[in-house]
Amino acid sequence: MTYGRRRHGYSGYEDATPRPSIDFPTAVIE
């Protein structure tokens, strides 16, 4: 699951923003 990896990179960011919001920036990085 890529969710575990993207959540690890955006630990603090994910906590402040909803999941769909963080899904966009992480997709660009990957």
C-alpha cells in the first residue's frame, strides 16, 4: 500500500489536512 509511504512523508501535513488534499501533492512527488 502506498498510503503508508505517503503518510510517512507527510506525517504533520496529513494531520493538518484531509486525506484527499494530501493525495494530490504526494502524487506529484512520487
